[in-house]
Amino acid sequence: MANKNDAEFNTEVINAVALKLPSFFTKRPAIWFAHAEGAFHLRNITDDCTKYHHIVQALPEEVSDEVADILEDPPEKGEMFQTLKSRLVEAFQLTSYQRAELLLSLPGLGDKRPSKLMTEMIMLLPKGEQPGSLFRQIFLRQLPEDIRTQLVGLDIADNRQLAIKADALMATRSHAVQAIEVDAIRRSSRTDKPRKDNKDGLCFYHRKFANDAKKCVLPCSFPGNALAGRN
């Protein structure tokens, strides 16, 4: 009869075989490892060597090149996973200078929701650093001027709540613009259509071209009208 340790080992092997990690996030290595370790936890994968090889399997060629020395000569068992993790995070994690450069060179809101932009900006802050007044100003500068003006007057201290409010204002703004565009199209359509009901009894064509009219729209009281009903 199999003992408890054998059963646990077999379960871990089965779970390990079923696991497939996403390809490595070169721009977010710490986030990727959070995904990986969460997957290991859910499948009760605790063996150091197993975790190491799952990580290796998920590395694209250009990422593998960064840790080629580790892959060619793996650390001792018990240190394999942590050594590989530390090296990958160190190799691909943004420096403080790079984070600051990205924050200061944001291209604007584009087609993102303000709350999405806020999340991306917060992710650029060094770990443990809280966003200050300069951070908020950088965020506000990415928004359309009318939205920015409305937000500046609001007493919202939390940056995420400020971004959610910006989402709502952007949605209202979008609906208003759409309504104006639809109304303009309707007005243009009515203006371009020849008028049929005129106080002088003439159709659009005879009023504009008189004897030179080539068309006529009934009812029309133009004298000697031989074009009546032709359009």
C-alpha cells in the first residue's frame, strides 16, 4: 500500500505535467513571477527543481540568452528556482531612471480609459513609493483640457478615485459629442432635401431656376408648367 509521501509526490507530478505558464513578461518580470508562483501554489508544486524547469520552459530565446550561464550550469538543488528568479528580475526590471523617463514622456491618453492610464502610471513607481502631487499633475496633463479643468476643482485625494471620476466624465463627454454629431447630420439632411411645401406654391427647382428648371416636384404652380410631376 502506497504511503502518504508517495501519494503526495504522485499528485505533484500530475499537477506539474498539467501546468503551462504564459511566456515570460519582459516588461513586467515581477508580475510574471507572481503569476507563476500562484500557479505553483494552486497545484501544490513545491519541488525546487520542478519549479525551475517550468520557468525555463516559459523563457523565449532572447530571455534565455540573458541567463545562459545559469541554464548551462544550474545551481544546486534547493537554490535553482530562486537563483533563476533573482537573475531574471534583475535583468529585466526597469531602473528608477527608466521609470521616471517613461512617466515624463507619456504620449497622452489616446484611446485608454483614464483609470487604465492611472494603473499603468502607478506600476511605473518604484516599489513602496506613494504617488505625490507631481505624479497627479503628470496624470492630469494626459487628459483633455475640459476634463482636466473639471477634475482640478474636485476634492478627491485618492488618485484611483480621481481616475474613476475621469472615466465618468469622459463617458459623458463622448455621449454628448455623439449626440451633437447625430443632430448635425440630421440638420444637414433636412437642409439638403428640396422643399416641397412653399408659400408661393413653387417647387424648389422652379423657385431656383424658373424657366430653366429641368425638374419639377408636385405640387407646383409655375405658369405653363410642362414639367409637372417630372423629377
